[in-house]
Amino acid sequence: MALSEIIIDAMGGDNAPLEIIKGAAQACLESSSLFCVFVGDRNRIKPIIKAENIPQGRWRIVHASEVIEMDDHPKEAVNEKIDASINVAARMIRDHIGDALVSAGSTGATVLACAKNIPRLPGIERGVLAAVFPASKSQRTDSGVSIMLDVGATLHCTVNQLISFAIMGIHYAKNILSVDNPRVGLLNIGEEETKGHDVLVDTNKTLRNMSDFNFIGNIEGKDIMRGIADVIVTEGLTGNIVLKGMEGMAEMAMQTGKRIWKKSMLSKMGIIMLAPVLKKLKKRLDYSEYGGAPILGFEKLIIKAHGRSNAKAIKNAILLAEKSARSKLTTQMEASIKNFYLKMFEDKKPEKNGDTPEKPDRKE
Amino acid sequence: MALSEIIIDAMGGDNAPLEIIKGAAQACLESSSLFCVFVGDRNRIKPIIKAENIPQGRWRIVHASEVIEMDDHPKEAVNEKIDASINVAARMIRDHIGDALVSAGSTGATVLACAKNIPRLPGIERGVLAAVFPASKSQRTDSGVSIMLDVGATLHCTVNQLISFAIMGIHYAKNILSVDNPRVGLLNIGEEETKGHDVLVDTNKTLRNMSDFNFIGNIEGKDIMRGIADVIVTEGLTGNIVLKGMEGMAEMAMQTGKRIWKKSMLSKMGIIMLAPVLKKLKKRLDYSEYGGAPILGFEKLIIKAHGRSNAKAIKNAILLAEKSARSKLTTQMEASIKNFYLKMFEDKKPEKNGDTPEKPDRKE
């Protein structure tokens, strides 16, 4: 089997480069078809690779002299630090070197470096940062995970951008999350079609008119974890904040658990009895289990790992990138997007709903 | 003691009018200084009041012939249903009848009906929907609650609107939550000053330049429940969605608890041992304990109770409205806002930070 070549931004993230390379070493142990290309400061990276004993023939280093720090202005940094590790990594993908890219660096910089360097799929107006997270199983057939997009790439969106997010999300859910007919929900401040600002009202209308879409309508923040939508479409600002808000709440629950532990012998015994279920629950809510957020819409898949990623999170991100690369996700996606667009025109029928005016007053 | 006259929209909310009036009956039992003015369909309200045995002298009915439904377009409904209960209630507050207003109806309609009818406090550009919720105590002196605003009244905001939210929030935290020097955080996609879209970058800059403000900088979604900010400033769209997202997650945790309960005798025993702490935690996370969201910026306080409110949530909303009315919150707020603005001009000093240009390039 040919090795999958994953480009790894070794300098990105709060714990780079140590945890990045540790994570890659763990990924190499789990997958024999993985080849790591570490992009970054050769002098800092090489000793760690040696210390972690990543075998010869499973890695190489591409030197990059600069690093984009978390407090750099993403746009300026991407434009000015030409030799930053994420820029070098993105240019490699542009030049058809490597099968996917993993970075734990600044989200903005990662998205912008990709947008600047890597061609987008035809029909996709803009790249999108997605998040895959655990959700309740509302039906027996549910996958137990949902994808939300965008979660930080495009803070305020146009109608067409939100529609493209829906298409990308459906495809990801079908191909990677194994959902047959993904249910799409539009995140809004209420379920009613009239809720939200103009862009949301118009997006709801456009999605309703797409006969191929399994659109379940607007969903509210409270529905995100309920597993009623496989694909959750939202602007990047709301997506980012609600995702982190829920992450923060999960962390608070863990801390509450620790406080309860210290409280009394009775509660200590209670927790010991619950240990098996709690452990399962913790694993389910732990973001590091999910590796990272896919950045979709480019000619290769990019995985943006959490800035605070430890080795385990990086390992999972790299394995996810490798899996997606092996399934040729982006090639399949390109074909599917084309079909989606073609079918959209073919399916164009007169309005069914008597309440809707014949000439829809969409804002384009 | 004079009775506090609370205007109650008896027709607003999923469970109106039954749960609204039940809640009012419970509130009357807890507070002897409460007088309820029920606004709505007299023929539907009166039998329930009788059935609930609310004593004579503690209530009256003001008839309103129309109701704004949850799926009405808020703006159209408020403008067209002149005699809707929320419109009648808001006009009473405008005419200095009643000390505060409680509604569990459509959030948009409540905010718009207030905006249309009730004068705003001088210096406040726009009314704001706030949420008070439990947060960790990051320091011993913390109150354990935070206020987030806006959570749904103004979906996208200008810099000046966000600044006014901060001022209102500080005042509410000082007066109602008893926080001495409230810490203000700006909700954003990252802690760095350069994160977010232009309005967020400019708001961060403006808040940093206000010497009177205890501004702790940008906070992320994960920080909301950490109790590091007493006042969390955000656009209404993000505020609404993140708040409901966290609510939904708390609900999921409760359901997981119920599933664990059914799992095995061992886990059942574990939960029984944890019952005292779990009960405390449930009470802490239950939105109905917090009654409702204050709508700030008007000449009287308005409490918007959750649309799904049961009697208990309505009771707490009415008691909160009464407490705020008795403390003359809006009168104090008006004076304090005036001081804030005056002090802002008095305190205007040359820039301290050498990095900041002398003439700030704020967008007004």
C-alpha cells in the first residue's frame, strides 16, 4: 500500500512543536500507511523526532524559517510572513505535494493561508471551517455525531455562502459520517421561518426550495446537541462561539465532578459506582477524541486541530486526515457538488406552496 | 407597604394563559406586596384566576382582544395587531401604569412592542435583552452569576450599541447582582485584540480606552461559564444562540443522567448517593429558577420569561420584576448612565499606550 503523505504544520498551536511531533509519532504507531512531512524550524523539530523515535522512511522535514503566533493579526501575518510554516505547508498542497494538511496554529491564519494558496473546488465560493461533535441519537439509525459549519472562517455570511456550507456539510456527512440522507438544519434564534435577520430568512427560503435537500428548517441553539440535524449550517461567528460555549460547559461539568468527588465519602462512593458510565461520557465529550475541524472547499482536505491540542488530539487529527485522504474525499466531493448544482437546475419546478409568491423575492 | 403593580402579559408563551396565571398565583403567595395586572382575553383569564384562588385586591384584568402568536412575524404583528396583549401592556407602562412588565410571548414581539411604546433611558441608543445565568466562582468574592447582553434583541450591532450594552450590564450587575466592580468581557472568536470582524475589533479598542471600565478584554465561548467576566457583551445573534446552546447541553446532561439511572443497579445506587449534589446542580442549571431575561434600556424594567415557561418560571419572573421595581432600578440606572457618560468626557486623557495613535481611528 502506498503511504499517505500528510503535511504537518509542526510550529502551529500552543504546544508546538513538542506535542505535534509526539502526536505524529503516536499516529505512526497506529497507522503503517502514514508518512509525515513536518514543516517548520528544522533545528527545533529534528531533535524531537529523534527523541520520539519516529522510524526512518516515515517522515521528512521541510524547513520554514517563520512562525505565525497566536496573537499575530492573521491576515497581515499570512501576507507578511511568506516563509511561515502554514504558508509553506499550504503552498506544498497547492503544488500537489502531500495528500492532506494538519495544523494546530491560529485558525484565522490557517484558513487564510489555505484560501490564499490552495485552489477551491469549482462551485464553492469560499472555504469553510467545520466541527464534528457528539450529539444525542434521536433515532436508532443516527450516527451520534453532527457536523456544524461554518465555525470561524467566515464570520458574517451571504445567502449563497450559507447554501454552499449546506452542500459541503451534506457531502461530508454522507462520505465521512456515513449518514444516508443527512438532515440539514439552519441555526437561528427561533424555529419559525420568519426568525432572524434578512440573510437567515432568505437562506431558509432558498433551502426550502431545494427539493433534493433533507432540510428540517431552522433549529435553535438548544437543538445542536439533540441529534435532530446531521448538518448544522451557521455563520462563522455564531458557530465558533456556540461551539466553544458548549465546550466550556462540558469542561465545567468535569470540574463539578471533581468537586463532588472531594465533597463527602458518600458522594465519593457514588462516583466510583458511576465510573464506567462517566468514563464513557468523558470520552464522548472530550474534543481531543475528535482530532480537529475539517476545513472544506479546497482541493485537498485540511484538518485544523484545536490550538490547545495535546499529542492525543494531534494523533487523531493526523489519522483523520489520512483516512479522508485515502477515501479521496475531495475528489468525490467535487463530483458530488457538480451533480448537486446540475440537479438544482434540472429540478427547478413551479412553486408548490400556494403561500409563496410565484416570483420569489430572494436577495441575491 | 404600597403594592408593586406588575403588568403581566397573560396571553404570551407556549403555556399561556394557564401557566402564566398559575405562576402569578404562586408569586402572590410568596410576596404580600405584589399586585398583578393581567392583560389579555378576559373570558379566558377570569375563570383561571378564580380556579387558582388569587385573592381579591391582588389582581385586576385589562382586556386585550388580540394575541401575537409565536410564528407571527414580530414586526408585522406588533404593527398590525394594535390590541395585542403585549402592545396593550407596553402602552400601560408608557402611560405610567404599573411598575414593571412580564411577558413569556415571542421575544421579538416583546422587544419590538417595548421599543415602539416605552421611552428609552437618555443615552441608550437601543433596548437590550439580557440573560442572567449561573457561572463558576473564579474567586471567593464572585457572585456565581453572570449577565450576558444582548441575547436576541439586536442581531448585528454597531460599536456604539455594544458599548451601551456594556454600560447597561455593568449597572445591572452592580445593582441587582451586587458586584462591586463588574468585570466586562467582549465575546469573540479569540482573546487577541485583533480577533473578530471590524465591529468587534473597534469595540475592543473603545472599551480598552475607557478608564472607568474594568474591561478584561475579549473572552471566548469557553469562558462564558467560567465566571471570569460578570458582564458579557455580545451581538444578539451570537448571544441568543450560545445561550440556548448551553441550555440544550444542560438538558442533554439531565437526560444522560436519566439513562444512567436505568442502566444497572450499581449506577442506580451511585446516583442515589449523589442525589443531594445532583439536586443542587439541577437547581443551579434550571433556567426556570432564573425567571427570565431582563430587557434593559427602557424607563421601566421588562422581564421576558422563556417561551416554554411553566408556572414556576413565571413565578420567579414576576418576583424578579417586583424586586427590581421596588429597588427603583431604572431610576438609579438613569442617574448612573448619566454619570458614566459625564465621567467618560471628564476622564478623557491623552493616550497612555505608546502603540495607540493619538487620534484613534474609531468608526462611529
